[in-house]
Amino acid sequence: MKKIRIKQVRSGIGRPATQKRTLEALGLRKMNHERVVEGSPQILGMIEKVKHLLEVEEL
């Protein structure tokens, strides 16, 4: 599977609880935190839910 770099560029403050939990499940804890994850269907679905808070780059 392909690797994807995700970076949180907007805050989770004031967002619905489901979006906050999705950020937490992706391993993003605070602003400008980056993670490299596998591009599985589950991860891609989570990224789609909070894409307005993230910057996504394929590696």
C-alpha cells in the first residue's frame, strides 16, 4: 500500500466530537503535527472525514 503524509493545519477546537476523535485516531495531537500512515481504506475514510483540517501528501 502507498504511504501518505498527513499534517494537521487547522485546529480541532470547536469541532464536533466525531471529528476530534477521528483526529485522535489518526494520531494527530496538535497543530502542525505530521504523521506518515499506510493508505488503507479505513485510513482514507478517516482522512476524508476531516480533510478540511488536514494537508495530505502521497509519498
